Amino acid sequence: MPITQGVSAVSVGIIGGVPMLDLCYEEDVTADTDMNIVCTADGNFVEVQGTAEGKPFDRALLNSLLDLGTSGCSELAKLQQIALS
């Protein structure tokens, strides 16, 4: 199937107990939890890949990271659309 809409990807993670969007390398290697999220422009998931680097994380934290990641992907989708108009 051909891609018929934009696709964007972000990283999210927990740094010192705080959910953060778009981790740089230094943040990623020190994250308690890190995750990659890829979404279509309409907000559906293409990929979700996450790892607890130390202690396991709970469902509430997973939901928080998914919300943060989809928010970042949504913003990227808007910017992509502006760039292509």
C-alpha cells in the first residue's frame, strides 16, 4: 500500500522522573526509560518501541509517554504540511 499521508517520529523518555520529548544523545543514554514513537499524520501508530533501562515502568507512565510522543508527532505533521504547501 502506498503512503497517503505524512509520517513523523520522535523519541521520548524519562529523565530524573520527568517525561521529556525529543531526547538528544546525552539525554537518551541517561534515560530511565526511552521510547521511539512513529505516527501517521492522522495520529495512528506505525511503531512504538520502548525500553525500561533500569526499573520497570507502569501503565500510567506508558500512557504519559505515548501522549507526549503523539503530541510531538502531531506538531511535526503540521510543520511538514506547511513546508509542503
